[in-house]
Amino acid sequence: MRKVFPPIMGALFLLIVLCSEVSAKMPAEGMMINVPPTIQNSSMSTNYGGSLKVLMATSPALHDDMRQVHVFDSSNMNIAWKFDFGGLFDQEKQVPPSPLLTAPTVVSAFIVSDSLLKVSWNAVPGVAKYNVYRDGTFLSSGPFNYLSDPWLKGATRYCYHVTTVNAEGKESEKSNQACATTLGTPKAASGPLGLTATAVSETQINLSWNPVNGALGYKVYRDGLYLTTSTAATSVPDKELREAGRYCYQVTAVDTAGKESEQSNQACAEGSAQKFTEKKMEAAASVSKEMLEKGRMRIDIEFDYNKYDVKPRYHQELKNIGDVMAANPDLEMVIEGHTDNVGSKGYNMNLSTKRAKAVKEYIIEHFGIKKTHLTSKGYGMSKPIASNKTAAGRQKNRRVEAAVTNTK
């Protein structure tokens, strides 16, 4: 028998094993030949065969076994034969290495406005997504080769890098750095420092603060409301004061674009010490007399539109009521809230209730009055003391009153 094997890359090994045995086992590779049952008990047999194994450098293996068995049956001299050819082509699965991840080579940053920059880069084939970093910190991730970066500070420089990420989550090195500066002028990071408020008379408080570099001017707020603007000076007088009251101020710096900084520290002050103390004592005596003789008085307090928070300037007004209650431990009172007729009944009832409650809680918290001795109630527009047809009448109806409920 002759067989020609074509040339195969790699090393070629040929092994021929000849043997005479009843066993059908192939010792070379451990494979078994199936001998038909009719000849397993034959008296004589020959077993010969060959094994061919081809190995190639790229790691596939061609393995062929040939086996021919001739059996002589002594009983009838019949010759039975079997030719067994088995083949196995094994190819070890090769896992191709992951392609080398390449970062984008051209990253550019473009100015759009004082709060927006755009970043773009060349697309890299075969990547799952891109990671974008701003000033060394991860910013965003996505499949597109561009990005808009909003909500930035004006006149500020930002720098970007981009990486590629494959389907396995592996990330490339960072790209080149691209930087751009937003439009506008820098906004002050913090407000003016060192704000002070000094009462110089019963009607005037002077303010002063430290300058802020680059500030075009300053805005002054009194009790949370805008008061005035100072174009360059770091001090202003506040002359629009009530004779009795406590006022609190804050200041912001303004840049050339009109943007404000954060607010400064808060500074508060009252009127002239000696005269103001005398007036406070007179006011407290008047409140005590009115409350004990008439059993009711109007509290001189005002609220912003649709608001019910108590401003610091009314601290002394409410302290007079607290002092009266503290001097008369058995006195019980109710704080009443009233409105004009502008708006629905439900709206005014709710607003008057909140304002009365706010006054009650302020007195209890600041002057140590027992909760059982001071309550609150809202009446809305139901108890006017003047006509709602005029502005002056409506102003009188928007009021808060304190009423004695039990002197025991």
C-alpha cells in the first residue's frame, strides 16, 4: 500500500507500528479498533497498522491512524478483514489579542460664550466610547467625538483630555491636551470681607468693608433687600432709618459684566446707645400700660409681599411685648393676624395665620415666654378696621395685634 503525503508546513513525524496480537488497542495513541464479534474468538489474526501525526508551526495538528486486521478462522478458513481509518484534525483555538487602543490624536477646544466651551476630536474606529477629562478630572462619557461643556465660570481657562474605551472596558492613554478660556471677566469668588455697621445717630448707621480686587462697584443689602450701590467707595451711610430698630447688612462685589459675588458677612447695628436706650424704656412702659389697660395693642411690624418671616429690625418692637409678659407671669396673650381684601378668602386666611404664628414663635424663642401663655390665630380679611376701598385703608387692615386673653 502506498500513500503520498503532500508537503505540510512545520515538522513531519511518521510512526509505523507493526504487531501481531489479538488486542485491538493502539498503544501509540491509546485509540481502540472495534473488532467485530464474529472474529473476537478467532484462532489466528494479524494486526498491523500505521500512525501518522503531522505538526505544523502554527499549532494545528493532523493526526491519522490506519489499521488493517486480517483474521483467519480455522473452522472454515474464511478470512475476515477490517480496515479502520480514523482522522482527527485539531486546531487549538487562538484568542486574537485585543487591538491596541489608540487615543484621539487631534483634540480641540472652542469658545462659545462666557459659560460654554465645545470640545471635539478625531474619531477612532472600533471603540465603544470616549471618556472626557476636564482639568484632570473625569467629566463625561459617550459614543460621539464631540462634547459641549456648559455652566462654566466666565474668563476661566479649562483644559481637556480624551481617551478611548473598547468593548471590554479597557481605556487608552490620554490624548493631547486642549485648552480654552471662556469669555467675560472673572466673578469674585467671595464677597467683601470685614463688613462693619456702626450707629452714629438715631437715624444713621455707617457701613464699611474691605475692597475686592477687580470690583467695579458694590451692592448693599439691608435686611435681605437691596438698599443702594456704591460705585467705588468701600463705605456708605444708611440714613433712611426708623428711630427704633435693629438693622442687618450684607454687601456684594460687582464686576465689569454686572455679575455679583457671594454676599459678605452680616453686620448689624441699632441706633445711638444712650438716646435709643431711653426711647426703648419709654416704649416698653407705653406697651405695658396699653396692654394692661386696654387689653389689646397693634404690633408695629410689616412683612414683604406674600411673606411671613420676621425681620431683625422688629426685634425691639417684639421685645417690648416679651418684657411685658415676663414682668407679668400670669399674663396670657394671643397674636392675631389680619389682611386686606386683596386675594381670595382662603389665601388671606392662610397668610394671616402664618404671619401671626411667626410673630408668636419669635417672641417665645427670643424672650423665654412659656408656650402655654402665648398663642396665635389668623383672621384673614374678616375683621377690617378701615375701608378696603382706599390704599390707606387697606394698609391699616394689614396688621398684627396682640390681645390679652387672661390675666388670672
